[in-house]
Amino acid sequence: MSPIDFRTSLAGLNLRNPLITSSGTYGFGDEYKDYCPVEALGAITVKGITPEPRLGNPLPRITETPAGMLNAVGLENPGLEEFLRSYVPRLQKLSTAVIVNISGFSVEDYVLMASSIRCDSGMAALEVNISCPNIKHGGMHFGTDPRSAEQVIAAVKRKTDLPVIAKLSPNVTDIAEMARAAAAGGADAVSLINTLLGMSIDIDKRSPAIANTYGGLSGPAIRPVAVRMVWQVAQAVKIPIIGMGGIITWQDAVEFLLAGATAISIGTGNFINPRAPLDILAGIGQYCRKHGFKSSRDLVGLAQMRR
């Protein structure tokens, strides 16, 4: 039986397969090495980096919900300087592509990070997070206004020689408009969706379940929304899509590929099953064999063609 060709081309990157891990759910790679070797993945996306170190939001900041979870971690991270000094040398040794997620509170923040993380850093791409719902200023502001989104993506693009991936927020009226704005700014790809803004109340304490009041909803509960948005964006722009949002099983992943995603990213699924990316890749291979596909690339956007 011939092996399935999983090779994936994404925004100029040649990945061994379409499986990527989502920012904030895979740390910096070391955390999962005993469960899922990074060399088995197409790429990993590291925890989001900001110009200055952040302690994140006050506790509690995670709570379980039906078919998902709410988080308001608040971009806890070591900051740009420490990332470059202590983390990049380790990441350079990994035998897979490393995507760096960057977040900021102003265009200048994004420019600073883009100019500091370039091709000679050994990193593969920048994922520009303009969609975080868990910080008070910046973040999601850029991801809900098309003009702001285009501005920040264009500013990043001018300052880096790495591929630029715009991470889009689902908390908008028209996701296609946001994708077109990112593409107009020069984005080489888009990733979607980030978490949906949600809330949970502790009925015994009669107060919000997380200290930030609101948080980002992720997990299987959001998958139908994510699939719908990937479908719409695939019709709106020509640049590749990294699909994410509630992918737990290989069936979920195939759904995203058929909707138009070039690659898929596993987030909350890593918390449920640390070997989820390996199981999902195996399942995609079985699906391709069953239906006579020689490559996972053959699945991309296939459902769009059968409307």
C-alpha cells in the first residue's frame, strides 16, 4: 500500500504534514516531548509573545464549560527580550518549523517584535495575533476593525522577512471582510478562528467563574462556527488558511480541510489528548486510503467544489 503524501506548502513553508499546534496550548515544545515528538508535526506555534513580560490575568482564569473551556490567561509570557535570549536558541534545535505568535497593544509593539524576529533567527513564520479577547487594550481591537487590521499587518510585513500569518477573531460581523483586510495588508496566510468571547457564572458564589469576567471559549462547542468561517474565508481570499477551533478527532480535521483549510491547528485538543496530533494524522491517512486520495492536499476545499 502506497504511503499517503502529507507534504504541505503553506505561505512559502514546506511542511512535512498539515498538522500544527495552536499558540498557548503547546508551550514552547518541550512540554509535550514525552507525548508527541515535535518532529512528527508540520509545525508548532509557540506561546504568544509580547514586548514586555506579562504575568497575565488574575486567578482563576480557566473554567470548564459544556463541550469546551473558557480561558482568560491574558498572554502570560516571558517577554521579547527573554524569548530571544533563552527560548530561541532551544527552538532553533527543533526538527520542525517554529511559528512565533506575537501580540501587542499598539502598532509600534508589533513593529518592534517583527523587526526583532526575522529569517536569521531560525524561526519559520510570524503569526500576528490581532484577535485575543482576554486583554483590556489592543489585541482584539485590531482584529475587529478592517482598517486597523490591514494597518498592523502591513506594518509587520514591512519589518520582517518571514512569512506573516494573520490570526483572525471570530468576534466580528463579517469574517470575510477581515480576511480581505489582512490579505490587503500583505498577509501570506490567515489562521482562524481564535476563541469566541464567552462567560460563565459560578451559581454557588453568584459571581463570574473567572476573575476576568469574560474569557475565550474553545473546544468542540465552537467547531461549527469555525468550519463556517473557514468556508467563507476560503471563498473570499486566495491566500492559504490554517483552520482551527474545536479540532479533537481526525474527522474534525478532515472537515476543516474539505472546507478549504490548507493546514489545521490543534489547540484545546492537546489538553484532552496530548497525542491528538499523532492520532489525527493517522486518521487522515486512513481516510485518504479509504477514498482513494494519494495526498492530504487532495482534500483541501473539495467540499467547495461540490456545492
